[in-house]
Amino acid sequence: MASFFDEKEREENNVTKSFNEFRNQVLGKGYNIDGAYGNQCWDGYAKYCQYLGYPYANCTTSGYVKDIWNNRKTNGMLKNFVEVEIMQPGDIAVFKEVKGWTPLSHIAIFVKDLGNGYGLFLGQNQGGANGNFNEVKFPYSATFATAFRPKMFANSSETVLNKIPNDFIKESATFYCNVDKINIRCAPSLKGQLTGDWYENGMTVKYDGYVKREGYVWISWISSKTKNRHWMAVGELNKNGYNTKPYGTFK
């Protein structure tokens, strides 16, 4: 495997703070944007669009929210959102008609990965009182092939992240590097500030957790030298969020 110094640049996509602001505003509350049928999942999506300052798409073919994804090339969604295969907090997911989960289709906002093919999603009409916003576990297999990322978030840049973010998954383990070289960064991003250090084949590091961003798994630990939080990509994710191309082993 080539050195991680040779990785091509991808956009940096950490938008946790902005998404959390919206999440904190709406959790437990209900919104009926179109004035019909109470607090539906579409209304939750529309409320998020209002927060972003974007126009929202309507369900013009079947009357269900699956239309938002099926008609994405003509309904204006791609003017303000980009399609992504790996979700990050704040992305909009549209769910197919799946028995036992989303039989009439569904739309919600990705919060975090829960592992084993499931994610946590913020939305309306998914079991909350009166259809109000709550957070529910759904399988990725129920979503359409791509999700929608707000363009204002897709171009954001955070080069230093010296704290535990919302999508951080705690895990106490050791990573054993078996590739030539992997950069150590100050943020879990290909645009994260370089520390000037790296790990090489045969080296190990104890870490306390990880995040999944930009198509990679990023482990993290507190540096004994700088006392700051460091980040390092240790594998590539497939479209379902699994680390299918690890850069070493984990014990």
C-alpha cells in the first residue's frame, strides 16, 4: 500500500457544531410546516431546510418522501445539497419502503454511526410523542444509495480538533501499523493540520476511540509529547461504513 502522504485531497466535512445547534433546538418538539397531517417526517426535513436557509423539495409523484430522492435531479435538491455515500452528522437520509422499518418511506437526519450496519437518525414521525423530533436507530440497508449533504457544510474546514466530537466512538485498543507510513494529524480530515510525525510498518499506538469521516476510520489518542489530541487514518470505508481496507490490525 502506498504511503498515506500520497493520499489525494478530499473536502473536509466536520460540521458537528452546526448540526448540534439544530439538534438541540428541535429535540422533543414538533413542527407542522405544511399544515397537513400533523408532525410528519417531511415536516422535520422541511424544518431543517429552513434552518439551513434552503428551499425544500415536495413529494410530487407518489405523495411520499421517497420522491425527494427519486426526483432529486429535477426537484432542486442538488442545487443546495451534494450526494454522498458515507454519511456524517447533519446529512439527510431518505429511506426506502422497507417492511418493519420504513414501510411508507421516510426521511431523517444522520446523527452518528452505531456499528453493525446501523445509524442513529434525528427526525419526526418515528415514534416520538405526537410525532415530535426524536432519535431512532435505523439500518443503513433501508436507505437509498446516497444521502444529501448541505453544500454549506461540504466546504467547511477544521484543521485542528483537540476535543472529543459528537460522532466519537469510544474504544480502548491498540493499532498495529502494517503499511509504509501514515500521517498523524490534528483533526480527522485529509485537511487536518499535520503534526510532522507519522507511524510506520511495525509501530503501534494505543488509542481511546475513533470517528468515521471522509471515507476513512480515524483513531485518536492524547499525545504524551504534546498533550494534545492526535488523529490518524487507519482504514478505508466501504459505502456501508465498514473498514474494509485496514492499514493494520487492532487488538
